[in-house]
Amino acid sequence: MTEISNSYELLVFLKNQNLIDENLENWWPNDNQFEIFLGAILTQNTKWINVEKSLENLRNLNINSLEDIIALDIDIFINAIAPSGFKNQKSKRIKQIAKNILEYFGSFDNFCENVSREWLLLQKGIGPETADAILCYACMQDYMVVDSYTNRLLKSFGYEFESYEDIQTWLVYGINENYDKIITLYGYEISLNQLYSRLHGKIVEYMKQKPRA
């Protein structure tokens, strides 16, 4: 087993696996900011393939904004997101956060530009992983997402952490401390947001190929 001493070495290890398209600015199965926001919530406790079905159902209903979510009949909404599971709970929570965003920020664009992690964590049903996924992928802020794949991969390298925040701190520290090396590795300027998203994406894709790791 390859030994790694920090997240920079983890990035190098994963980059050598050719797991994702390096031409992509960010890694996420979708590049629509609004759908990324919805997907980050819908993917809780389910597989992404189920989320895709829910998002397709919403597209077929022409649901493209927070205003559309709020106006949508609750029963129709529940039916649309049913493939993602926990449909009653998720529908109520998404409708409520949509209302809260418009009330506090005025628009989805303003939300993406100005939302804080602290504000998101105050919303019912939004935990650290979901908040960071929204911040990193929908809002393109500098946040590193940690998920079960991340925890399992690091355990396979012999690393044990007590909390989500401990894992996140370890990942972020190694990237920030070795930023100059990473620029050399890629051969061009790359933002922290892109680095965090790519590292997370590489972890996910690697672990999909190594389910027993």
C-alpha cells in the first residue's frame, strides 16, 4: 500500500490514477448551480442515480428556481423527489430553506455569493457535508467536502479521525501548505475551490472503483 503523509501526497496519488477529466473546472455530476443545490440535499442517504431521477422529474415540471419550488404543490413535489427517498421530510425541508433563502438573501444568486457555512448549518436538515457540498459546488466557495468515501479511504491509509472537522482540517492543511507544489504539478494557476472539488471528486471516483478499500 502506498504511504502518504499529507493531503498533497494523497492528491498526487489520486491524480496519477487518471480518475476525472482534468479539463473540468469543478467536479460534480451536474454543472447547474440550482440543481447542484437541490442535489446536495436530495443525495442524503441515497445514491446519486436516484437523485438524477428526482432532478429529471423536476426538470419535466419546469422547476428552475427557488420561487418554483415554493409555488409547487407539496404533493406534486413529494412525488417528483420520491426516487431520492425520505420524500416527505426532504420536500418540507427544501421548501423551507427555499423560503429562508429568498427571505434572507433576496435571490439565489445573492445566496451563492454571500451565504456562510454558519447560516447553512442553522437550516434544518443541513449538516456539515451537505453545507460544504453546497458551498463548494453550487456557490464555488473554498470549502472541502468530506464524505463516507473520504473517511474510508483515509482509514485504508492508516488515518483515524474523531470528527468530520478533523478530517477536513487535515485535508485543507496539506493542500494549503503545498499550494506552490500543486501549481507546479498542474502547470497552471488553479484556485483552492477547484483543488478542493477535484480532490473530493478523485476520492469519490477512486472509492467507487475500490469498494472494499
